[in-house]
Amino acid sequence: MTTPLRLGIAGLGTVGAGVVKIVQRRANLLAMRSGRPVVITAVSARTRDKDRGVRLGDYAWEDDPVALAKRGDVDLFVELMGGSDGPAKAATEAAIAAGKDVVTANKAMLAIHGQHLASAAEAADATLRFEAAVAGGIPVIKALIEGLAGNEVTRVMGVMNGTCNYILTRMEHGHLGYDEVFKEAHELGYLEADPTLDVGGIDAGHKLALLASIAFGTEVDFAGMEIEGIERISIEDIEQARDMGFRIKLLGVAQLTGRGLEQRMSPCLVPADSPLGQLEAATNMVVLEGDAVGQVVLRGAGAGEGPTASAVMSDVMDIARGSRISTFGQPAGSLSKPAPAKTAAPAPFYLRMALQDKPGALAKVATVLGKAGVSIDRMRQYQHSHQPTAPVLIVTHKTTREALDKALAGIDGTGVVDGHPVAIRIEEV
């Protein structure tokens, strides 16, 4: 009889329970497709008596995930606890030290410790896989490492946080303000325990850092990423963007240039008729561009029990079949240390500001923009019903972020604008 692949699963939340369901319900299918039985021998979670909707009585239980990782009857350690450090990292290191393969959905841990863990796995002749860490059920890791292995990747781009996309599309379709939709998303359970991980762009930034490492053969460099969340996006921004034929997305973009590795996660305007512009609700989309293949668009569920468990099982099945691929697509020691670079490619920008109702106020703003080398493509001033400030919308011609930042600093010093202007890049996709 063929030797089964024995799993130890640490973390029995939504995703962990989903993995157990697949293994239990699709045992025959998994065995036929991998050539060997795939079974669970032991599990670990913070509480034993919680109803998770799955049968767990047949499995050994470990209160300590590190003990689970070291068990002799576990061949493959599946880490689904989350967290960049603590038990997740300790248990993953213990599994690798014991020569066991590891499958994880932990984007935060890999974005910060990926190079260390990949090197440790190679030294122990173990495999570390993480398809479920990026874009839920979309097989983007496999696409980059395997499907596009013959390409020089030129750009990685995408919407990688379903919660942010839900908030932005809900604001648009419901004509609702950010605070109201944020509260709704929280009540629906869409937000992380620390909501800033979602709306602040950090969760999506972790994912982009992992994709950039694979795409460009560099060490993971989350610290070198420019990150801006969606907290300052208003319903006025969304509606005005729509009037101009755009939609606002929290968009990640990474590319390797002569100056270094550019990585940014920030709100952008994208054409409403583009694939990214048509993306609705909590769906994710990743766009990969290669020199041979051109542009590849991957779209699907970015989170949830089924999609993420599906991605976990993709890695499990590869290991069951005997596939041994380096964590980031090439040996960890061959990954270059990237030089972080700010995005220099010129682009048009959308600006919104609250202009004081004073003579010459608009002229002062226009003068500051001109001195910084930023030219105005179009401008619109909205009715303000005798309020002390008037909302003003400006779309610039293509300019660099450096020039725009200089202009924004100058506008802050004019004394005719309340608060700080909102600036959103208009991305060519």
C-alpha cells in the first residue's frame, strides 16, 4: 500500500476547518490525484471544546503547536494560526528543524521572516509553500513560479484585499460615507481584529511583497514598500472619479527598474471599463505582465473558507505528488537584496481640497502647482451653499510624485486650504 501523507494542522479557524472538510469529504479524489492517501493525524488550536462544524475525534490533539510540529506521525505541518511571530513562527521553525515540509497561509509571517524561513527550509531539505497566503483561491503563486517560469516579469499589479474592495464598491453603489460602510464591514465580520491591517493597506502590502520576491528574484522587502490606506477616501472622491470614467481601487504595483524595486500599495484611479475597474465586492484580481506572455489577468475569491482552503490543498497535493520547489521559485541564497525605490514613472493625479472662500485663493493654488512643474488638465469647483470652504477637484497632466509632493507642501503653506489635499494617482492599466 502506498504510504499516506500525514498532516498536522495548527489552527482550526475558518480556513483550518475548511481544510479538514476537504480532506474528509474528498479523500478518494485526493488519493487518485496525488497517487497516495492524504490523511490528518493530529491537530492543534487554542480551545478544544469549540464547535467547528467538523469531526475531530479521530485526530490526536496537541495544545502546543510546537509539539504538533515535532510529532513523529506528522509528515507535513500545516500552519493556519496567523500572526507574524509568536506560536506560528515558533511552530514553523520547529517543523522545519525536524525536516518536515510546511504549508502556510501566513502572509504576515512570510513578509517579515520569509527569507529566514526559506533558507532554513532549504538547509533542512524541507519544502515551504504558501499559495493560500496571497489572493485566497487565486493560484497566483503557482502561476508565477511555474506557469510563467520562462518569462521575465515586468510588472505585478492587483487588488489584493477583498475588504477594501468591498468598502469602496459599497460606498459607490450605496452612496454611503466611509465611516458608515466601515461599521457595516465590521458588523459583517469582514475586518481583521486590527482593522488597520485591512483599511491601512498592510494586509495587501504583505501579499504584494511576497509576489514581488517571486516575480523579480529578490528577498522579501516589506519594509521597503510605500503604503497608503483607504481611510481618507470620501464618497465625493468616488462619485467624482466615476464622473470622469474611473473607479477607485486599493491597488498594489511592483516593478523592478534601474533604480531599484518599486513597491507601492495605495488608492488609485483606474479606468472603469478595465478588468480592475470592473472588479466588484470582495473579489481579488492580480495582473501579471511578462516579456513573452504579455498580460495575464487572474480573478477570484480573495478570502473565505472554501477558496483559501482550496489554496492550502493545492500546496498539500503538490507535496503529496513529490514536487520540491524552492519557496520563492529559486534558491533562497540566490535572491538578491533589493534597493527600495520610489515610483518615478510620471502619471496624472486626482487632487481634492477644501478651498477657503477668499478672493484669489484658487489663483494661489494654481501658482504653487505651476512653480512645482505640475500642470492642470482640468479643474472643477462645486457648489458650497454659503459654507466657508468650497470643494475643488483638480486633475493634473502627467507628473512625478516628487513634483506633486513639492506642490502639496506648497499648497499647505498658502493658508487658503483647510486640511491636507487628497492626492490619488491615476494608473494606466
